[in-house]
Amino acid sequence: MAKEPIIMVGAIEAPKDEEKYNKWYNETHGPMLLKYPGLLEIRRYKLVTDAPGQPKYFNIMVFADKKALDGYTNSPERAAALEEVKISWPEGPAKVQFAGKYELIKDLKK
């Protein structure tokens, strides 16, 4: 099988200031993370219905392959983005309720 993209997902609680959080993630944090060469895209989703106890935001980060994902953890791009988080959000931007890394087992398309 050819090298397939690997995803890292995160489910995030709604932060106290959602407008500030979304602006920051879209204009600062996300672009900083995307400087890492092996990170192909970040897809951000917001819960469409009110569902108490469910995380409001869900992120999918798509990496070129497992090697790219493995290198991301200790990359200077990720380190810089995490340092910037401490400046913009000293109390932390939002709580991650769930995070995981997944490989493709089958791609079903219409």
C-alpha cells in the first residue's frame, strides 16, 4: 500500500471567549502549525446542535504520512506554536477533551 495520510484529531470544549479563540486559531495558531512541512491541512469543525457534555469544536490535522506525524511532535514549528500559546493564552485557550492519532484503513467514496 502506498503511503497514506495520517490524521490527528482533537475534541475541544468551548473556550470562554469563542470569538477571540476562533480568530486566534484561524489567524495565528493554525498558520504557525501549518509551517511544518509534513502537515498538509487542518480542518476545524463546530458542533451544529446544542449537545450538553459534547465538545463544541473538533479539529482534524492531516499529515502526509506516519513519518511526518512522528516528526511533528518535536518539530521547531510545533514548539514555536506552543510558546506562542503561552503568550496569547496564559491560562490556556481551551480544554482538549479527547485527542488521538489514526491511520486510514479504507477510503470509501461515492
